[in-house]
Amino acid sequence: MKKRRLLAGLLAAVMAVGMITGCSGGSSTSSGKSGGNEKVTIKVALWDYSNTKYYKTMFDAFTAKYPDITVEPVEFAADEYDNTITTQLGGKQDFDVVFTKGTPALSALIAQGHVLALDDFIAKDTSFNKDNYLGLIDQLQMDGKTYGVPFRKDNNLIFYNKDLFDKAGVPYPQDGMTMKEYHELAAKMTSGTGNDKVYGAHVHTWPSNVYNYARRTESFDQLNKDTYMNLKPYYEEILAMQDEGLIQDYGALKSSNIHYSGVFYNQQAAMLQIGTWFINMCLENVKDFNWGCCSVPNEEGMGNTNAVGGVTPIAIGAYAKHPEEAWKFITTVCGEEGAELLANTGIVPGYNSDKINGIFDAIPEKYPNAPEKLSNYINVEKYVIEQRMSKKTKDIDTIFQEQHSAIMTKSVTIDEGLKKLIERVSEVEAQ
Amino acid sequence: MSKDNSQIKKTKPLARKKTLVAYSFILPNLIGFLIFTFIPIVFSLLLSFCEWDSGNPIKFVGLKNFIVMFTKDSSFWIALKNTLYYTIVTVPVTMAFALFLAILMNKPLKGRVFFRSVLFFPYIASLVAVAVVWMALFNPDRGPVNSLLLAVGITNPPRWAASTTWAMPTIIGLTVWKGMGYYMIVYLAALQGVSAELYEAASLDGANKWKQFLHITWPSVTPTTFFILMMLMVSTFKSYDTMYITTQGGPGEATKVLAYHIYNSAFVSSKFGYASAVAMVLFGIIMVVTLIQFKGEKKFTSYL
């Protein structure tokens, strides 16, 4: 009996010890790999690694160029990437390279001190030329320092289904449309009812699907409350289109989580305003109709001079063990080699050159249903970042999402919504 | 066994040994509780007086977070109001349905086991799946619910999750439907403990069904009602997952509850100190409500 009790006590103690050690065991295993002679392993934090082919190709190309550097990808779920990476870096994870989803995420990481300033690396590296990035390096600055190099950039375009336009005998949408012309075009292209209905256009549910029209002409800026009222004509036009049934209802789209891509692939909408990542998606998924694109409409009739969109910057983690190697990695994947690989899949790289433009212009040779001269929309005079760098960008973004949904579901009037937007952003600025 | 008997005389060392063995059994769980629950709560309490963005050093700011919360953050008040709305409606409605169904399922009904399982099913199903189905049912344009309403002649059916007025009722409906099966089972267990003699005696005295319910069933299940009330209150106050999956707090801020506000402040805006302060307020509310219920339970179940 006594022995049995002793045994029980012992078992319990072992269990207790097991629990303590059990929970700390996970994290310490990965760092001990780089034991070989001066071989260095860099940790790269990113999303969608396992389902995106070009990452692996790119990393292999990098390792071929620098045989002493091994790349260890650390993948996180795409949907929660921003929040996960913040928490991971909060725990001082030693990622050398940190992919970020955009300017709001990068701004937040900078404010938290989770990423390194790159100015010294840029100054030392004579082969790095920031002119290849359409002024984006400077737009990625915060407090006068540079923290990111654009891996990808995605400006917004109107994608359209040429076959539907041909069938209706309506001329294709053109660069420099006004919102009114866009609206009228959508009306001409709407046909059918019920399940056979073809909508003239499709407006996805992000706030940027409305404000980017105004942002392209720089009449709107998230960081400047005085410009918020300039969104009014755009909301009016989009809501009118919704009321007339020319686009799918915002609330219905939200409730059923409809992805814009299916709507376009299945020819349920003649036009779609979305980012240039859709070029790659169309190349892979659109086989049975011809498609084209043009610049997004605006009230000022601006043609193809400006482009508006987001950037996917890459940064160096603040707790990196090998920042020098990380910089080599960044300049490779964000440089000409990486850019070519990206461009060949129809994804617009942050890096710009004649060669890259040539790749985009050659797309119809391989994909006859794709448009000619895509470089017109990639090699633009001015690239306007949709959300500027600021510590408050993420908070402001949340407020925009809230008020956008209120306006689009007509829970409030446009004036009320925009007024609320101004109030809430003032609140955030004051905090 | 005889050895054991001889040891009883030396009670003290034995008792101590027994206690030690008991502690050693509690220990693993206690350590888990300390590491994963207690320490984080204390840390969160301390954090609520600080500013921390997960990167820069923690900075003590005194009551600033609370002052900002109460005076400068309109979202907090909206979230508080929404939380109260959500809780005050969800809790009684869930309880009423659960009790009603339990009484039905307590009758010798044909296929009773089948119906019980059907009613319990939403509870065991994954919230994500259930929520997606619910949203599809209540789709404002294509959903079967609105098609039905249109078919019976209602020309302007509610736009459900796509309207600031109806979004919260839609989510409440989902919560009630998902949770009532579980509480029905709990009520069912309580009902089966009520002596059949009481009902017999009452019906002999001429009490109708409603009287029987009022004077026998309801008082007999009061302790269960308190238990369910408490569990439901706590879970609805803390609720956030349903909103996260269905409406992301929208449209506007119509379904933003306190727990969602905490999530947003902490993991989207990286204001961990501020989020902790809101969490402390939520904790305080839940604690006060629970204490009141403890007191109430003693008072209202004293006849048992």
C-alpha cells in the first residue's frame, strides 16, 4: 500500500515535470542547424509559401547564387498573417527576412521596432538602384527612414470580358472614363434575370474598391481628413449602380462571402475593378473568353498617367541573426532576377525595367486571350500608394472598414458615414 | 490491510502523507492553471495600467487607458451597449427555448431520442460551419428565409446581417439556435429529477398544466436555471467568435462587442495595454454579475 502510494506520488510528480518541459520544448529546436563551416541559414517569414510555386523557384535561384546561405521559409496562414507576425516578433523571434502584406502592416511593425531601417544597407550597396522602383522606396519611408523594399506592387485596373462586350455590341471601356461613363457602360452591359443575370460591373467589398478611384487622382488621402468629403461623388455613383441592380448588392456579397474572381471567371460580370494580381489569376483560370483591362474611372477624366494600389514590401527583422545575408536575399528577390520570375507568372514585381515591361507585353504570345500592351498599366508615370505610411494607418483602416460597410448597406447616408469617418479618425489621432 | 491499521495510531505523519499525495495529484493541473490562466490574468491586470505595443518597452501610464476608454473612445461605449444588448436578449431567449424543448422532450414522445439528437446537433457542430450555413439562410437577396418572406407577401423583408438594425438579432438567432440544445440537455436532467408524485398530487387537486409548471416544474429546476443563467451570461459576455466569423463587427459597428473590441485593440492595433484595460472592465462586469447571481441563488433556492 505504502509503495503504491509512493508510486502514485512519483507518477504525479513526473506528470507535473512533463507538463512544464512539454510546453517549452517546441521553440528551441530550429536554431541549432547552422553548425557547418560558415554556412548560414536565414529564416524567412511569409504566407502562402506552400501553395505558391514561384517562391520555391526564387529561393532555389537565390541559394544557387549564394551557396553558403540556406533559406528556411517559415509560413503562416495568409488571413491572419499581419497579426501573427506581430505576435511572433513580439516574442523576439529571430526572423531575418519579414514579408509584409502592405503599408499598414509595415507601418505597425516599424512603430513597434520590429524591423530594421535599411538606409545603411542601401548606402553601402552600390548595385542597389532605387530608381527601379517607381519612387516606391521613398514612399515606404517613415520618420525619414526606409524600412522596406517592394517585392510586388499591385495597382487597380478595370478588368473586362471582351466577349461580353462584343456580344452586346458595346465598345470596350477606355482609359480616362468618368464615373458617369463607367456607370452608363455598366447599365448597357447588364442583362438577364435570376441565375442568368450578367451584371455590368462587380464591386468587391473592400473600402479600397471605392476610395481608390479618388486616391488615384490624389483627391483623397486617408491621412488627411479634409479630403474625406471628396469620396462623396464616388459613393453616390457606386450606390446608384447598386440600387439599379448593375452590380451585386454589398450586403449579399458579404453575407455569402463571394469572391470576386468566380464572378468574373463565370462571366457573371462584364467589368471588375481589382488589383493587377488578377492578371496572374486570369492567365491561370480564364480559358474560354478574351479579357482586357484599362485604368480605373475618375471624376477628373485622368487617363493613364497615375496608378493607384498597394505594395508588398519586404523588411529585415529587428532580431535577425544574419541581417547582411537578409539584405542579399531582399535585393535578389526584389531585384531583376526575382522580378523576372514574378513577371513570367503575370505578377507585377516592385522592380521595374524595360525587360520586365517586355515580359508583360509578350504575354499574349503565350496566352492569346490576354490583352496587348499590358506594360501601359505597369510602367506608369506615377504610382500612388493607396494607404500611406503612418503609425495610425492600421487604426484608420479599421475605421474605414466599419464605415464603408455602414454606407454600402445604406445603414447611414453617405454624409453621415463620411462625417462619422472624420469623427472617428480624429479620435484615433487624439489618442 | 493489517499494516494499515497499525499505522492509524500514528495519525499525524499519515495525514500529512495523504495530504501530500492529494496535492501531488492537484499539482499538475494547478501548475497548468498558474502558467496558462492565473499568471496571464495578473499580467493583463498590470498591463492595463501600461502602454505596450509588443515591441517597445512596457511603459507605465497609470489610469490613462481607462480615461481614454471612458472619455475618448466612442467605440468602447458602442461595444458595451452591443454586449449588453446581445447578452440581455440571448440569455433569456436561450433559456426559454431550452426549457420549453426540455419539457417537450421529457414527454413519452415517439422518436424522442432522434429529436433530442437533432436539437443537440447544432451544439456539437463547428461554429464556423454553422455560421456559414446561417448566413446563407439569411442572405438578404438570395437566402431561403427572405424568399419565404417574399412568398408570403412581405414586400420588404429585413436585410439581416446587411443592416445595422437586424445584424444583432441575426447573430442572436444563431447563438440561441446553436446553444439551446446543450442547455436543453441540462434542463432535461433536472426535469427527470422532479418526482412524478408531485404532478400526480397536483392533478388530483385539479391543477392544470400551466399551474403545474408554475408551482412544481419551475421551482424544482431553479438551481439548474441559476446554473444555466450563470454559464450563459459568462459565455455571451465573452462571445466574440460568432461576430468574427459572420459580420466582423459590422455593418458599421452594429455587432462590435467588447470582446471584439479587445481583439481589435490588441491584435490589430497592437495596443495591448489598452486592450487589457477593456478586458479588465469586461472582467469586472462579469464578476459583479456572477456575484449577484451567487447571492440570488442562495436566496431563491432556500426552500429546497
